[in-house]
Amino acid sequence: MKPGVGFASMHRSRHPEDAGLSDDELASKELALVRACGDWQRILDFYGIGRVFSGVKDVVAEKLARDSYEESSCLIESLRKEQLRSPEARQRCLELKGTRCVVCGFDPVESWGVAGVIQVHHLRPLSEMLSERGSTQTDPEKDLVPVCPNCHALIHSKLRDMGSSRCYTIEEAREIVRGKAGDGTR
Ligand SMILES: [Zn+2]
Ligand SMILES: [Zn+2]
């Protein structure tokens, strides 16, 4: 998982000393700082978040590392196809449901002021919609939910092969994010 271009330009505007580093070098540097930071509890307390911090864990990266290369490329392909399906339906979903991730609650517009980051997840895979309704018409109200890229990759990481497009349900993904993200307060 790599941060997008918005990350690099924001980082450079705040850290002029890093102007000479490539996007990849910036991402590695930032990730190392996140991992090395010993003040996460102080930050949580400062903002009054009321949660106990017990470690930085990248759930999706761990999942991808466990899966085979083939499964990982299936995952990326399924995410790509889904985002291409209907830009209008996506837009309608975001208008109806906002830009907050339904799994983890992260809102890239609120946190970063960046609208393009949020993705939409189709609750019913294309193959299922075709067989049940005989049409690929998407109902944004019923079929789509806003998700952040991290949770979206997690949801799709359940795919075992191209034929069976079983994803984690939103509830299952919430359980994983709650249970395995190292936060024992919920
Ligand atoms: Zn999320
Ligand atoms: Zn999806």
C-alpha cells in the first residue's frame, strides 16, 4: 500500500528539507517515523480520544503478506474493476452517505480536505447482480457504501479466486479492524 500524490505534495510543503527525496523515500521515511513514535498515547490523550494505544499494526499489509502473490493481484484487479463500474453511482452514493468510511470511521475529507480518496464498495458483486436481476443497474442507496482505501482492500482480501468473489461483509471487516488493530478498548 502506497500513499497517493497528495501525501507527497503535502509532506514537501511542510518539510522543505525533504524536497530532494522521491515519493517512495518520503513514504518510507514517514512510515518509519510512525513506527518509531513513542508518543501515540500522549497524542490520543491530548485530543481527548479516550482510547488505549497498544501498537501500530497494518492489518492489510499483514493480510497481503500472508496471501499468495496470485491472490494479491486478484484483490487489486477486483478493486480496480469495481471503481470503474459506475462513476455516477459512486457520486450518488457519496452524496447520500457522505465520505466517512463505514468500516473504520475515517473521513478523508474531514481529516485531509481531500475528496478523491474515498472509494465505494459494492455490497453485491457484479456476478450476483447479473444472475439475480438480469441487469447491472446499481442502486446507490442499497448496493453501495463509502469505504477508505485501507478498509476496502481488507474487505476484498477475502477473495480466493476470480470466480468466487466472496468479500468480507462490512460487519466482518469491522470486527477485524476492531479486534486485530491492537486496540483493546472496544
Ligand atoms: Zn476505513
Ligand atoms: Zn469493494
